[in-house]
Amino acid sequence: MEPAAPEPPPPPRRRWALVAGIAVAAAAVTAAAALFGPERERPPDDPRPQAIPWSSTSNLVTFADDRNGWALTPRCEGADCHPKFWRTTDGGQTWQEGPVPDEQLGRGTGVQLIPAGPETVVVEAGRQRWLSTDGGRSWHRGLAVDVLAEPAEPPVGVPLRITAGTRVSGQTAAATPRTMGWYAPRTGQPTAFAKQLDWQPISWSPARDGSVWVVGGNAQLRVWEDGGWRTLRPAMPPPPRTFIQVAAVDRRTAYLLVFGVDDDSLLRPTAISLTTDGGTSWRLVSLRGSTLRGSRDAAAIGNRLVIVDSNGGVRVFDAAATRGREPVAPYAVEEAPALWKLEAAGNRLIGTGMQDGRFYYSLDGETWTPIQLPS
């Protein structure tokens, strides 16, 4: 698939709707990528066969750790299109084809590919869920997408799920307007979090030691550790603030990317608030005057914060890099590919290309290596 030509940036005064939409999408999490689109109607006199079109970002790739991952790729013969399912056990160097969960997978619906463990992968489409516990060699149906298994404490390293209107198995009503859950590594079933928050989560980040950092409105911040929630009071810049995106390293180190409205009436990151002692103390790094406008995604790798800005550019913030006693503002990675979103997997970050179906990995946020998908 040839990469799509980049679109020119919109005029400054028209960027508000674009950047605001991006910000809402980033805070709402983890949005699902559409693998197939709805069928397009042709004029009655058009003799060409009805094709099933694909979304602009047609491939899906996900990894459970540094080595184990899966991909769904579109393959078409004439007007008939079907996905193919692949597995890698060497970090994406080689791929082995396996069966798709269903031949009608994704037609007219969005599709998500979720790694629950080294041998456990989940495919969700519409209200249906398929589970594989043998790396993708066989599939069985899971709970409906709007249902979670009964509450339990999550183990270390599981994918986190936060969704609206989700029911807990055996209950008839939604547990909360936004329910927290996690994917079981052995079964793949999504399971309700042991203790739900009493406010709406906006951004969340599971860390490498099993802690989970969650932020809400009005700078609400809690950390899940040792079977319970701990409330923190981060340092914040003066208003106006709109929302906060969190990226956690472990229970001691986390970054808060704070968004506000600047003098040009654009929604943009205005500060980074960081802690390296579990929230006892915070450092506030102002981003006023920075060229960083908007953010599609942010994630932590090592002790660094990696930011994908609204134009697909990659920025890195390293708390250890200082000028005097003050941390240096995020710097641009000049040779990085244009990215859409980030996913942490083991010791790597997986970057999704901007609507071109390509994927990359990085060990430090600066050097990005293409992942060669099967042809």
C-alpha cells in the first residue's frame, strides 16, 4: 500500500475545530481504529461490482511484549475483500498466517485488536468479541462487547479498558457511566476493575509495575497500587485548563501533559507536570512559547515522555535533560516518521503511521524502525 500524501496544515484560524477534536479524542481514550468502512452506493446504471472499501488506515498491528504480536491486514481480489490474520514471535521480523475469527469480520463495523497476553489476543467488532488463547491458531466467542466479567484485581501488565455503558456480567444495569476494566491474560475476557472511581476518568495510563494512573476533571488524580486508590495533588499551571493527559512509568514516576487555550484561541499543551517520587513533590515545566500545538497521543518509554503532536511530529521530553536546574522543554525528533498514535509494548513503543497503514517501533522515542508487514 502506497503511503498517502500528507495534507497541508489548515490556516491558523481554522485549526481550532481540528485541534479541539483531536484533544477530545485523546482524552476519551483509546479510540478504536476502523478496519472496514460501510459499503458505498453506486448509481443504478454503474455496471461495476459493489466493492467493500477499506478505511484509510487499513492495517491493525498490536504487540503483547517485545516479541509477541498480531496483525490484521486487508487483502482484495477484484471486488471481494477479506482480512488476513498474522502472528509474529520475533517482534515483527517474520509473520505466520492464521485463521481469521470470522469471514464477515468487520464489514460495516469498527475492529479492535487487543493483546491480552503472549498467547492471548482479542478481536472486537461491533458488539461481538472473539478470543484466542493459543496465539491465534483457534478462536471462540467471548462476552458481548458491552459486558465485563465480575470485578477482580488486575495483574501486572494487563491492557486497560475504559468504556461507556458497560454492564458487569450478571447485572442488568450499567455499573457507572464509564466503567474501568482489564483483559485477563489467560482467557482474554474483559474484567471489571476491583474498585471503580467515584468520578469520570478522562485519561489513564497503566504502568510497568502494575500501578494505574487516572486523571479526571479539575485536576483529579489517583493511582491504583496495592489493591486500592491513592489520591494525589499535582502541581498545575494557572487556568484556563481544559484537560490533562497522563503517561506513567511506574508508581513513582509519571508525566501530566496539561492542555489549555492560548492567546490564539488554540487548544495546545501549556505545561508538563512531573513527579519522580510517587506524587510527594512535583515539577512544573511551562510550554508557553513552545511550537508544540495539540497532541494526538503521549506515552512513556524508559523515563522519557514521547508526544505525537497534531501534525504527526514526534517530540521527546527527558526529565534528566536539564539546563541549570530546570528540565529542557520537549525537543523535536527530526528523522521520525509522521505518527498518529502510540502504544507501549514491553520495552518498545509501537507507532501507527498517519493514515498510511504503516507501523514503527522505538526503544527510546528518537530512533524509529519500520515494522515489515506480510505482503
